[in-house]
Amino acid sequence: MHSLVYGTIENIVLIDGQPVLVPLPKLLRRRRLGGRNQEARPCSGNYLLKRQVLELFKEFECIGSGVITRIDVKDGLPYNVELLDNSRP
């Protein structure tokens, strides 16, 4: 997400709350026309996770097993999560 900066991650498979990266999710990078496009900032290996990332991990746990159809990323952080709701008859 950090290197994506702005865009969408699609079709993330979860098994027991853990993302399965085979096959890799589709990354859609968003670029602004006529404006400044922000590039990913260098990241050291020593940092605290932001609140949005922790909330995403909690969402993974709540979902358990399933497919997240879309995660919108803004400024390198998760913004929205979409998933199929199979709970309705």
C-alpha cells in the first residue's frame, strides 16, 4: 500500500484472517492529470503501524475466510474496504 500511494487493490483472498498472495491481487495505480502526483516516500524498517492499517488487520480477522473485492488506498493507507456480502438469502 505504501508504494501504491493512490489506487486500488482488488481480489484479496483471506483464509483464517490472513491474506493469501497467490495469485497476487490486482493493483490499480491512480494518477492525477494536471496536478502533482505524489511518489512513495522512502520507508525505514523501523516504524509504527498507522491506525488505518491496524483497522484493516482487524477487518481481516473479522472476515476470517473470504474475498475482499477492493481496498482503496489514499496517501499509502487503506481508506475503504469492499467485500461480497453472502449473508443474505
